Amino acid sequence: FSTLSTFELRMVVNCDASNEEMTWCREMLFNYRPDHIFDRSDQWKYCMIVKSDVRYKRPEWSPGVPRTYQQLISGGGKCGPRAWFGRFVCKSFGVPTWGIRQPGHAAMSRWSPSGWYICLGGPNWKKSYWENQRGEDFEVDVKARECVELYNIVFWLECFAAVCLDTKQKQLWMNLSKLRKRDIATSFTGMRSRIPEQLVAKTHDKSRNYSNIYGLDSDSDACGDQIVLTSVSSITHASNKVIFMNGVHQQEKHGSKSIVHLIEDGSVSYEISLNRDAVYSLVAHVVTVHSDPSPLRLQVVNEESKVDYEIKIPYTKGYVGETEKIQIELRTGLNNIRFYRQSGFGLTIQKIVLNSVHKFM
């Protein structure tokens, strides 16, 4: 908040959501799609969740209970609800937003260090408006406000207009104010830098190499009593509907762990080598935001057999939850473990934990 002006802060604190809902939104995005926080452009940081997960359809609301943003991301909606959710997620992270209407459409605009952007609609300020203000007037105003010293003149011109009792004189001062704004905005050269150094140091480090996802990385050796699979474990194959994301809360002894996100019928395979036959209890730590998620399927292939399992996925509402335990049999030598879905909305897998139940003699 120290980087924003009072004018901009007004477009953060006017959120219609409760503090509890905004806290939920931040945690949901950290857990479910941290890539929308770290790996998006200034225009789509945070609000990309609308394009990825708020389905464009007739909204579905839970009967008999107040409507919430948690229901909205699950039930979907057309342009209006999608624009509301986009503004909500940006405000939850302290980003100013300005509502936008366009002919036959609802959209949003949001602040960024590099300027204001229109999201979820056409990039045309002249065809945009919100309440009693035209989009092009808003664009001129925010650009002019970047030149703080010059904008003081605009402020005084508007003050003169406010105290005038004569309608013609009031309009004169307002016209002078608008002309001055436009002059300032025309000479505008760019957004002033308003990111404190201490915040820059904490931003995502793009120089780090997250591409090596093929080395074995478990919390114990593969013959031990526990095996923890993360997306940096020995992956042999991933379909084009799998997203690897850098974790936010996964600050364990191995450092920041990557997270798997399956879209629709995405699949990912791992390899585990054992020196003896064993039975393991398997639990997946997952995150979902859509109600009634489709199951996760598991296929274990080794030299002796090919066995299919089904894992029921809970509706976690953006929090990290655990699946019910299932038992799987792994054989001596190489075991190929493939997780896949036949359909469904996004599923985030934080990690998969296998605990030894007993070993075959």
C-alpha cells in the first residue's frame, strides 16, 4: 500500500467482499495457481484466474445460502460475474481496479507498475465507461496524476469549480481543469517508479532454473518406509495439459518444491525402483476450486502386472486437502506410476505421499 496514492487506494478499499473472503482468495491462489502470482505479465497478474477457471456459462449458485465469490469460481458466469471476480481477486492482493462497461459487455481495468490495463474486454478506452465517467477521461486522469507536481494545478482548478455558485463559471473552471489534464497526459512519458527496493528484492527470481524436473527427489530413499512424490521427482512423461508451478508455501528441506496442475484430461507419470515387493498406502495432497471434481485415476505398470486404481478427489474450496487413502502394490524393480484424469476442471497436486504398509516376503 505504500506504493499507491490515496486516489488509487480508494479503488482497493471499495471492495464489496469481506476481509474473510479476501483472505480466502489470497490463500486459494497461493495453493491452487501460484503461477498466476509469479509468472504472469503486469496485465494478467492475479486476474488470470478468471480466464483459467471461471467458466463462461450461466452461473450456478448454491441454493438457500448467500452468494459468495467461492461459489462464483465454482459455478462460473458470463461477462458480469467474471468481471466482478477479476476485480475481487486484484483488490484482494491490494491492486486498484476500475470497473468497465463496453457495448453489450462487462469488463474491468486494473492498475500495474507499468500503467492501467483493460482486462476481459476490448483494449479500447474510448468504447469504455463506468458509472458517470467515460473511459478516455479516466485514462487521461490517471496518466495526468502520475505527474504529481503538475497535477496540483488541476486540483486547484477543480476546487475553484466546486466553490462556484454560478453554473457558467463552474463549467468554465471544469473545462479548464479537463484541458489541463489532457495537456499533462499528452506530455506523459511513463509511469513513475513506485516499487520500493525492499519489495523488488522479494519478487520472483526469473534467473532460477526450474526446468530440471527429471531427477529423483523424495524425502527418503526409494526402498524406505515413505516416498514423497513431487513434480520434481523422476517424471518420465507429462501430457500437454500439465502445468508445473513453483510452490509458495513449500519451503521444506529441499527448498521450494514444484507443483503439478492437471487440466481436463492431463496426465503425468513417475518411475519408482524398489529392491523388494511392497504394499504402500497412497495419499495425494490436492487443491480444487470446483465442486464435484472428477476422480484421479492411477495406473501402476511393472514387469508382472498392470493395475488400475481410482482416487476420489475432495472439493477443497481452494485449501490444501487430502484424498482418502488407497493401497497399491509395487514390485521389485521398475514401477511406472501414471496419474491421469479422463475429464474435469483444474486439479492441483501439491504432493503424493506413499507410506509402506508391509513388504512381501
